Amino acid sequence: MKNINKFIISKIKLWIFIFIFVFSFTFDSINTYALTEFTKKEIDKYDLNITISNFSTMNPILNKEESVDYFLKLVYDSLFEIDDDYNLEYKLASDINISNDFKQLDISLRSDIRWHDGTPINPDDVKFSIEYIKNNYQSSYYPLVSNIDKVLVTGNKNLSIYLKSKDPFCDKKMIFPIIPMHSYSNLNVKKSKLKASNIVGSGIYKIYNINNKEIDLISNEDYYLKKANIKNIKCKIVPSFDTRIHMLESRESDITNINTIDARKYSNKDFNVIDYSSREFVFLRLNDEDEKLQNENINKFLINAIDKDAILKEIYVDKGEVNSLPLHKKTKYYNHDLIEVYNKDDAYSYIQKYAQEKEIKEDLNTYLSLNLLVSKEDENKISIAYKLKKDFMDLKVNLNIIELNNEDFLKKIEKKDYELALMTWKMPVYPQIKNYYYLQNNFNRKNNNLNLAFNNFINSNKDSYLNDYKILQKNIFENLFNVGLLIKSNSLIIDKNIKGNLSPNSFNIYNGIENLDLK
């Protein structure tokens, strides 16, 4: 009996021990979980969370990843910034004077600017930055400095920049990051070797911690302009754009830009959506070596037959602006006398004239057949292609749509093995359409008025350049060598817990970040 009682007592003690152990463990777990959640909320309260895609360098001159470029604009400032209207905003520079012939810029720097390590920023840093970019032609900033001949330091805060050839938009190109001469050797390093001390900028935020998964920013309390309300930014490094979107949707990230029309699904109780103009100009390219496309009646048919407003509304859900030229309409540089044309009756009359000229029988269902090249990897352009095919069919023009993968598409373009092609032109950040003019010079060489307008613009001065530029636009608009369709919009998705106004643009999606705060 004694043994039985001992056994029962020992079993009771065991169950009591187990109960205490489990209760203690559970209690600790609950407390740990609660503490974790509380800590997370406290951290989130003071941190803005953003993401960037994987990168190979944090050097702002050599970086080619777009999300990283936007991120680095928080760390590195430029002499100036520009908005979508090409307005110049002063940053490190305090003054600029451009010579009448557009070949010299005299720039003064602010007196209160310093690097994050406290070292004063001087004209030698600007000169060094320009030369650094010029020596790295693969840099995305190289086109901004390629026309610079030399830079002379003329004072403690002054320098003069001399150009090889005149450039009416030279001030709009002074938007490259300025890097410190005293620490440049540490900039071109792989992310696995980065230290926060290697990355010395002059921007509104500075880097205080970096590893392979995350970069931590802290506001620059010595910043020379308005300081940031949000003191800390946590930037997660993720494998791809898709991962950035997933983190936004799971609310692990507060801000992400999207360059597709899918942004409309984020207009809900959790997110705000801000649209801004992109630099993607969608156009119909004509093969300038194709004899048919040099026919004036076909040119005028293409001008009148395309309903650009319908393309913007039906395919891009009004995310963009209809435009025949790669130049934003809101700017002072755009010729607002240009009127977009869509006239189905006129289009049909031009194709009839072509048929008569070529002695094509009137009773035929098709007067003309054209091949249209399109990348199958761009769903929107596929939609445009089949809309054009349907619309042209009513006008007795057949479009034979050729869908190719992007690599084969570009090979066809390079070999000029096409008639028409739907393409995107990456507009420069400055308001220059000169390269677009050069795109198909076989058409241009035959047009005296267009060439005269171009030469007048090239030879213009500060008093005449704006008027001459608008005359050039008119001649490009009226003397077709490509058919411009629209400039797309992008969207910035922002968590509704973030208050304050951002003013994103294609140059800097974080423009106005100093105005943000956390609820």
C-alpha cells in the first residue's frame, strides 16, 4: 500500500511539474510574442520602410539599377534638380549664368554645404565628379557631361564649365550626383564589402548601417535645406521588382513605384496612388528605307488614321498623355499650337489617292498591305497593334502583325528588316528632341524646310532659341518621319499610414520626402 501511495504522489508531483513548466513556457512565449509585436510597432512608428532591387555597386555614377538610383538621390545631391516641367530647382548650386552662345556656364556653390563627414563641399568636388563621369562612358550620366570640354575652378565657391558645342539646355544637364573627391576610392565596391563609412554623400539622409539585406538611413541634421520629418529609413534589398511589389502588398514596404497600369488596383483603403509622367514615349516607327513609306499619301494616311485618344483610354486607361513628340506638353518648351489630328474620312481619301496613283482597282477590299512588327513581351503594344489592324481594315489597309520576342524584334530593327514597328523611346531627362530628329535621317535629308528649321535652332541664341525650338517642333510634326502616340505615366503607391505630400517625377520619385511624416 505504501508503494502505491508513493507512486500516486510521485505521479501527482510529475503532473504539477509539467503544468508549471508548460504554463511558464506559454507565458514566456506570450510575453515574447507581445514584446516582439510591440517593438515592431514602435520601430514602424519611427521608420519609413522602402525597398530596392539587388545591385552590384552603390557608386551613384556607375549604378544602373533604377530603384537604387532613386534611393541614392536621398544620399547624394546634385547641383540642380528638375521636375516634369523641366523647371530648374537649386540644390548644391546657389547661382548660374549661361553665356549668350550657350557654350559657358558660370556656377556658384552654396556656402553652407558639407559632406556627411563634415568636410566642406568645394568646386574641386564638382570638377572631379564631371571628370569621373567622363572617364566612365558606360555611366547612365555620361550623356549629361559628354559635351563638356573643360572645367575651371575660379574661386572658393565658383567654377566655369566650357562646352564643346552650344547647348540651349546645358543647365538642365547639371543634375548628375556630386561625389566627394576625398573618398572616391571607396565608392566603387561590391555590396558585400560595403561599410557605411565608405558612402559619403551630401543629401537629406546619410547611411549609418549596411549589410547584404538592408541599408539603414538616418536624417542629415546638418542638411542645408529643409530637414526630413522622418528620422529613419529602413531599405530592404530584395531580389526583384516582383518582390518589391509583394512587400508593398504585405505592407512591409511603405512606398513603391509601378510603371504599369496595374496601379489602379491599389486605389483602396490601404494605399494612395500618385501618377507622374514617365520618360517612355510610345511611337510607330517607319522604315525610312522602305519605298512605300516615302509616299506622301501613305504618310498622311498614317497621321489621320490613328485614334490616339482611344489608345490612351482603352489600353492605358488614361495613364499618360497623347503626344506626337517626345516632349511634355505642360512645359514652356512645347509648341502648344500643334494640334493632334484624327480624321477617318481624310485618312480614307489619302489611301484612295494612293490607290489611284498606283492604278489599284477601286473594287478591291484591300488597297495596301503593311507589316507591323511588335514585341510579344509588351502586352500593351500587342493591344495597340490589333486595334490598329481593326481600324485600318475599315480603310482598306491590311496590317500583317508580326509578334517576336524582344531579342529578335531588336535584331529586325537593327537590320531594317521591317516596314512599321511599335516602339518606345526613352526620353532624355532634359527637354531635347534632337536625337529623335536624327532617328531616321533618310527622311530628313529630303526635307529642306525641316533641315532649315533644325539648323536655325542649332544656331540660335538666348533670345531666339525658344521660338526657334517651337518652329522646329512644328516642322517635325508636319513632316512625318515617325508617328508619335503618347507618353506613358507611372504611379507611386504609398501606404495610407504615411502623411504629407510627395511630388514624384521621373527624375526622383522621392522628391518632397522632407514633407512626409508617420501617423
